[in-house]
Amino acid sequence: MLATVGDRTLAEDLVAEAFARAWGVVEQGQPPPAPQAWVVRTAYNTHVSWWRCGSSSTSTPRPRPACWTSRRAP
């Protein structure tokens, strides 16, 4: 993720979010067939969603845009 986003703090946040989502999926009894790939792809998709919702720069991490947090499942 660090190579993709270029900012260590943002990369760490994205990976933490991906692991949190993975944990939720595993708790529901639906483990992904390729967990490592699933976590990486989830982190990447989270970054894309964050970027689409209004982040103009990844060099200055900002709070998540409201449009991103409002679409998340509880």
C-alpha cells in the first residue's frame, strides 16, 4: 500500500481498515479463499473509494470524506 499511496500514515490506515473488514467477514463465517489477496485488494479498493469521494491529494491525509463513511455497512 505504501508504494501505491505514497504516504505511510494513509497506507497504515488503509491496511488497518482492510484487516477490520476481513475480521468482520471471518466472524460471519465467510472466510475469503485467498485471505492475503483479499486484504490487499480491500485496502486498494478502500483507497480508491476514499479518493473518489473528494481527496485531491494522498500526501496530506485528511479525515475520511462523509460520502465514504456514510456508505459503509455497520
